[in-house]
Amino acid sequence: MTYLNELTAAMTWLGSQPDTIFIGQQVRYPGNALFKTLEGVPMEKRIELPVAEDMQMGMSIGLAMMGKVVISIYPRMDFLLLAMNQLVLHLDKNLYPLKGKVIIRTCIGSTTPMNPGAQHCGDYTEGLDKLLRHTRIYNIFTPSEIIDVYKCAYLGKESGIIPPYTNLKDKWLIIERADNYGMES
């Protein structure tokens, strides 16, 4: 299986869960590489949003407060920076009781076959790791870990990929790598 196929399988599994909802840009309409991974997710579980990253994170928090497991999709990590107000100052600070979860899905843009420029392929993992105290950050490097990581984020249970000592949380930031989309298991 390829990285892309495993992401599609993980999103299809999440889409089959009764309490999940997917929000972001290009979740209902094509426009980026992440869209293709949602082909198995029912359209009624997808909420298309305009480019308003801070609002998207605020909506994710509100939906999780109501008991939804929100897969909040930011096609590029660079644009997740525009949601730092809601992510760092609201979600991560545990200001609101969540009955559900927020799973943030983002991607470090591809640099091959050509580099699209600084605003599309930034990796801010190190900085986010210093800012976020109550949000689990996980970088996906290989296809074999993808389904396990997303299931762990949804179920809140330990897995073979996530070490048993990990403090499992109701807020996850899962980082994918577009350069790996063609990678085989």
C-alpha cells in the first residue's frame, strides 16, 4: 500500500464512525492532494469552509464541545499558523470541556518535482511542540503507521505505533508529508 492509499483507508474508517465530521478547505470539492484521501467519506460528513483558518479551529472546538470527533483539515502546515489564536490560546489551554475530540490533520507540502516556495512547504513541528502542552503531535513518516495513528487518535487507546507510556489526549495534531504520498509500505 502507498502512503496515499493508507491515508484514504484511514479517512474512510474515520468517516464510517457515527460521531465524526470533517471540516476545512477542499473537503467537498477538489483542489489539493488531501481531497483524494476523502473519497470514502460520505458527503454529509463534510463541511466545506472558506479560507478562514482561525474560524475553522473555533468551529472545531465548538463541534467537539457538542460531542463530535472533528477531523479539521488544514492542507498546508503553513496555513495552520493562521489558526494559532484558537489552537494555542483556546483548544490547547483546555478552556472548554470537550465531549468529543479535535483531530487536526495537516501536511507539509511537497518540494518535488519542484519547490513551491516558502509558504507551502514549511515544517513548524518543533515550534508547535514548544507551544502545545495539551495537544498530542504526531508526525507520520511511513505508510505502515497511518491507520494505527488515526485509530489511536479516534479511540484514545494505545497501539503498536503509539508507545504505551504516551499520555493519550482528546486533541491531536497529525502531520503528513506530501513528498511521501507515492511511498510504498
